[in-house]
Amino acid sequence: MKTAKIPSLLLLSLSLFSLSAVAADTLPAKDPVNTNQCFGCHASAIKTLSTRGAHKNVNCVACHDIPKEHMSAPSKENRPTTHFEYAACGQCHTEQHKDIMDPKYHYEWALKNTPPTYAQFRELTGDNSFRDVQFRLPRFHSSIVTDLANVRSDGRYQYKKYTDLSKPGAPLWEALTDTRPEEGDKIKPSKTLSLTWRPQKGREIMGRSDCLKCKTNDNMLDYAYLGKRDPKAPLAFDDPDHKVLKTVNNSFNCITCHDPHSAEPRIVFDHLIEAMSHKDFKDSNYQKNVGKTGYPKIEVIEMGVRGYPRKIAILDKANSNYMCGQCHQGHNRSETFYKDSDGSLAHEKNAIDRNGWSVGTYFAGNPLERWNLVRGLGLYNGIDKATGVKTVSTDHYHMETVVASKHGQAGVGCTDCHFAKKENGTLEHQPSLPTLKYKNTCARSDCHGNPNGDNWSEGQAAYMVATIQQRYRIHKERLERYGLAARDLLIKAKVGEVKIPDDQYKKLQDAYSLYLHTTGFYFSDYSKGVHDPSGFEETSSYVIKNLRTATAEAQKAVK
């Protein structure tokens, strides 16, 4: 896919110094084309989408620069360029564009000087020390790919102006400079300390290029579906991430959630489309409930007009849990699975030929459900070195947790809490912490406000969140305490200090494996229990009781 060379006036409007809405004449005026002529070739998906919805009267030139040669003799060489930058949508959607570029909540968060991490958990090394996970920088969605390249490249990609770190929105290669271009597609170790949000992460941008799909959709049509290598597709998911990074220039585009041809709510992330449509997921939480409140139906559309498969999915009703969940989910493709029977490889991590449940998320609403799924299939992801226990790995299961919660089942979505509702009834396009805007989130009249809800004040909403998070901390402390006791006994059994009968030994191993999965599942949930309060308390209570029982029975059997 060609990316349009952005006119200088447009670059100015998108610069880090501009926080105002973009005027309708920001993009150069272009003569409209005969859309029926375009539909002569783009007769299937493009025509279908372009002739329905709010954008049905928008001409193709609003988003594409179309060479005259393409209209007379279309070819790959004269293919139209596409404007992916925010200002392209901002020509009409000026209010939303202003929201995206507004740093007010990020600055307000910084002024509060809140604790610098999302979560802490005890490093189970016997010394009871804490480990910080997911460093909390106030990241702007409008510059997320720029920030990522800067902090995860071992000092290679540097901001041209350091203070631009504190300002939202900039085309990637306008903001950064490559200080070591001679390294090509690979990062070489340097003396520069690579800053990162998560200290356990390495030097690479993401370690694999498909993770960049959560930061930008500039090149979404350059991949074949599921990232499989195709001779006609310019990119594949196993390409070096730096190679892919150099093909993009804009962060987290509007088109990630909104179809540009029809303006309908959509999903473009391959793995989530699979999870919501593949027959292997027919028993998942989503497919069993599809059509109910909180579980919108989808229309899968084949977009493979370039000679290789490419799909999107249109939601029949806007639901931000799935739109945001394209990135805020844990998909199985990033995991390696081994067989219980002989330890052989079942599914290799990031293999591009996987399908079914082994690619997408299973919509497990809690760690117990996912652990039972993987172990029930006779699979595991790794071995805990200290104890020898087979483990089930975790990712950030934000969407799954919310979808299965009472809020999700009632139709409440991410934007209901992370976007504030304005006086005119629209939602701000500015994701930020709900704690900065209780009046327009929890305490709204259509939520816990008056007259339709509990008549909460802002203070009561804040108190409820603080209470939930305190209960979360108490459960977390108990999880760690009983997890440490089980771990100590398992280590003794592994090194031969004690002999535990097989039945009690397996029960203890399973309890500890489930504990590890539970901590990973919930401790990567930045809400500290708010996304699903009752679900967390019920699951963690079960895991705690399971640990206590298994440990007590093993100790008794040893004696």
C-alpha cells in the first residue's frame, strides 16, 4: 500500500504544536471522480460499503489521491495513495480530531503525581520482594507508534526535539530520526539504555511485526489475512519489525474502529475476526451469546482486491469492547503450546499457518476458564523452572474480562468509562483514566446517576472504585501468601527433600499452575479489579481455597 506524501500544510496542522481542529480545507482540493467508474473494478466489497452508511455520498478523492493514469489504465504502479493521518478524517470530523489531539487528561493525570506503576506482585524467589509491572506513562493514542519506536529501539530512534514526548500526535518520521540507519532491519545491542514501559521487555520494537498492528493501520492491506506469507502481499507477520515499522507513519488510525467507506463500526484485527467467526470457537463466550446485549453480530467482508485474502468485520451495533478489544485482548497465536503426552510441540509461537482457537482469543472471562480449556486439551505453554510445574501463559485479557462482566453483558463498553460524555450527548474521542472524570462516566444519568441509576455523586463513584481496588489488594496479598507456601513445598518435592504421593502431588501442581495463570491474568489488568469486581473476587477466592486445600493435603500426606 502506498502511503500518501503529506502536504506541508497538513504536516503543520498535525505537528506537535497544534492542538486545534483541522480546517476543512487542510487537504488540497481535488476534483471528484466518477465513483461508478471506480465501482467498475471495485464492484464487490468497496461498492457495497461505499453505497451504504453515513459516507455513501463521500467521493473517493476525500481520502485517496488518484492518478489520472489509474482511471484510464489501472495498475499496481499507479495505484491511488491513501491518507491515513488524522487530518484526513478531521476534514469533516473536526470535533473528534480536536479531542484526539487534546492532552488535557494526560496533563491532569501527571499533575496528580499518582503511583508510577499499574501493578505490583511479589517476586517468588523466597525473599518476598516486589516486582513492578507495566510502567505507567501517560501515552497518547495519537502518537503511540512514535512513542513505541522511541522507547523500544535501544536508543536508535530518537525524538528530534526531546520535549515532544509531552505532546500528542505527530507523524512518526516527522517526529523521530534514525540515529543508526546502518543497522537495517535489526537492532544491535548498544550502550544506550532502552527505556520501556515494561522492564522485562527486550530491545526490539515488539519482537514481531504483527504487534505493530495495534499501533497503526497504515499498512493493513499489505498483509494477507492472518499474516500468511503470500507472493502478492508486500508484508507478512514474520517480517522483521523494523522493516514493517518503516512502512508506517501514523499512530492508531481512525480506520481501526470506523470503516472509511461506510462509517460503520468495524474490526480489522485478524485474530479477533477469527475468534468471533471461526467454527472452532462455537462454544466460546462470544459465539454462544452472539446477538444478545453486549454481543453484537458481525458481517465478515472479504477485501482481497489485490490478489490475496484480506478480511474485515462490520459490527451490527457499535460496541467499544470489541473495537478497543482488537488490541486489548490476549490472542493464542502469541503462545507456544506443547502436548502433555510427550512434550512435543503442538503449536509454535507466532506460526503464520495456525487457525481456529489456536490463533484468536477464546473469550475466556476469567483465568479458571482459560486454564481449564488449555489443560483440558492436554496442552501447556511451558515449565516453571523452580517447581517443574506445567504452566499456562497469559496475556492482557482486558476485553475478555469486560465482555464477560456484568457491565459488558449490560452493553457497557470501554468508551463508557474511558471517554467522557459531553453535554451534547456525544463521547469524547480521548481515552484516559475514568478517575479523572467520574461525573461524566460512572455518575452519568444513564449509568449510576439520577434518575436512571443509583444517584451516585462523583465522590461516591470514587469511593466505590477505591473500595473495589482495596478488596483487590487484599485478595492479591492472600493469593501471593498461599502461592508462596505451595511453591516452597513443590521445590522441596522436586529436589527430593520430601516425597508427596502422586494424587496429592498432581493436585498441588495443578493448584499452583492455576495460581500462576491467575496472577498473570489479573495482574496485567490495569484496573485492579474494577473491570470485573465480582468475577475477580469469585475466581481469586476459588484459587486461594484450592491452594490452601492442595497444600494442606500434600503436607498431611508427607507427614
